[in-house]
Amino acid sequence: MGVVVDFEVGIEQKKAFEQFDLVGGIDEVGRGPLAGPVVACCVVFDKNVVIEGLRDSKKLSAKKRKVLKGEILEKAVEVRVSFQHREIIDDVNIYQAAKKAMLETVQLLDNKVPFFLIDAMELPIEQQQLSLVKGDAREPVIMAASIVAKEVRDDWMKKAGEEYPGYGLEKHMGYGTQQHMKALAELGVTPLHRRSFKPVTKAILESEPQLKRELASMNQAQVAAFVANVREWNFYPYLAPHMSLVNERLRELRSQA
């Protein structure tokens, strides 16, 4: 029978339910923003789940997403969510952080799910899987994961906007809008901003007090990685006038060793 929705059920999901009683859908949101976590979700359906109106989360209104999220949480066999925050993103890069989040949603499952449909990612798991480009527009179970992930992340960013007023995080959800870039220039970066993203590093380099604070929080390896990124991104002209701060921090770290 498959999952019943108000449009034709995805072909891969149909095939999966011919072989398996449970199918998991996995997606993530938040790769592009300059601030905040990347969030992944795994939604597990059985053959009896009935949800109408599932679509790619990006094509749904906020009001409709909220309603669908509630229905998904009520009717799905299981739903798991994973956050990977700024520190992890900066440590391993955004692609690997997204992959880590997606993998963690599988590891958190209580049910033994034999098959997963995944949006544009292959995971190191024993279960069978199928990675689909634009899977969130093709398969209902992935659409459901996309909807929950976006709603959960949006709620988190709205709270972050209260904690860090002036940036508009509750509106643009961390994306590099004109308002956000203006706030970065005027207010500086927050602990939520991804240092491995070019606009954030540029904002740090353009403010000597901000650069000094950043360097003070780094160990020797992090200072070296920071300078390497600056050179790779052709931002060295911004750093050159402040190299004395870098050298001073390195001397401090060597004296503490």
C-alpha cells in the first residue's frame, strides 16, 4: 500500500515497502547559514502511516510546516533528531558535520530499521540505504524528515535570536542576509558564528578587538589553521596589519608549553 499522501507516492518508497516493514527517511538542514547548528532528522514510516500534504519543506509555508510536523511526530513509528553545533562544524567542516548528524539519527533509533532513503548522502551503516539527489522533493519519508529538521532548527534559531539580539537570527535563521552582514560588521561575531565560513572570518579580520578576542581563545594548532584559512581565502591583506597579534599569541602559547 505504501504511505498515502495527496500526490503520487515516491517510486523508491513504494519499492522499499514491497520488501521491508519499516523505512527510514533522513535529511538535514542548515548547511548554508553563517551561524547556528546543522540539524538532521530521521523519520521512520511503516506501511500504515497516512499523512497528507507532504512536500519539500522549502516549498511549504511556516504555518503548514508546523501543522505537518505535529502530524509526523504523532503518526511516524519513530523520529530522531541530531544537532551538530558550530564547534563541530568548524572542526570537521560542514559536509562532515552534516554527515555526522545524519549518522547519529540512525544510531539513536530504538527500532531496527532495515532500509533508509537518504537525501544526497551515503552513510557508513550496515543497513541497506539509497542516496537520492533532491530526495526531499522525491520521497515522502525524506520530505517528513526535512520538515521536522527545519522546524526544529528554526525553533532553535528563534531562541538564539533572543539570546543574541540585533542580528535578526530569528528571521533569517543564520543565513547571510544584508541585515545579518550589517550586524556582523557592527556587533561582531557571536559564539554561534561559524569561523570556517568566509564571511565570518572576514568580519573577524576587519575588527582588531574581535581578532584579539578570537586569538586569545585559540591553541597553537588553531592559530595555524586560522592563518592557513586566511591565506587560502586570499584574506591575508586583512590580516597583515595585525600579524603582531598573531605572533604575540604564538609567543604566549609557546611560553605556556
